[in-house]
Amino acid sequence: MDNSQQIIRFLGTALALYAVWYLCYDLWLFPDGRLDTWLSEQEVFLSDYGLRLFGYQASHSDTTLFINTYPVVLVGNPCNGMVLFALFAGFIIAYPGPWKAKLFYVPVGIFLIYLLNVLRIMALALNSFHSRHTLEFNHKYTFAFVVYACIFGFWMLWIKRYAKPDTATISA
């Protein structure tokens, strides 16, 4: 398969995955809200736990995180990382490579993105608590850059290390 065919295959697969994502998530799961709310609540719970490990008097209620009873972060559904999970997985699935490696790399990558988002929530909570006037900038730019840079790094790791050609699909 030459490069142009590989590019067309990658783009076609990515487009098909986006269509499936749109149909399943945008039209059904997102409007329902239960999956997103559950994910946001789990991330807030872990962020609360993490802050308490560092000695903060943290608590939470649903998707709101508190430090010293002061509300510091509200995790909205668009910020829970669900779309990032799909973006990451879609790229790995669409990019050439052996399925056995993909079946390992996708869940591990999603788990790492999940943990990264928990750390982001913790950092935003501390930012809100200690320097509230910088929260909006850091939420919108700093932490978005960090998260996207990490995901890009995960993709590059896949390309450089794991996306070895599947010998069953190589044609002579």
C-alpha cells in the first residue's frame, strides 16, 4: 500500500469513527448526561482524595470540589475528558498498526488521560484557592496546552514505538 492509499485509508477510518462517535455520543449519550455526570463525579472524587493526601481540607459534592468549605472547582461535563478519550482512541484506531497493540494501548492511554485530567482538576482547585485571579487563564490556556501536549506525546509514542506494520496486511 503506497503513502497516498495509507493517507486515504487513515482519513476514511477517522471519518467513519467520527460518524460513529457523533451518532452514539452527540445524539444519545451526551443529551442523556448520565455517563458524563458519572465521569465528572469520579474525577472530582479522586481529586478530593488527592488533595487530602497533600494535606488540604478538601471535600466534594457531586461535581463541585471544595477546599476549606470554599467551592474551588465545578467540573462541567465538557471538561471531564470524555471527548479527549474519543479523540485519542480514534487516532490510534485509525492509524496503521497491529490490533493487538491497539487493544493494549487505547485503554492504557485513556486511563493516563483520565489521571491527567484528575491532576488538572487538582491543580485548578489549588489555583482557584491560592490565586483565583489567574484561574480563567490557566483553565483556558495553560492546562489545555499541557493536556493536549501530553495527548500529542502519547500519539507520537504510538507512531514511533508501537505502530509497526502488521505483517498480515503488508502486500508485496
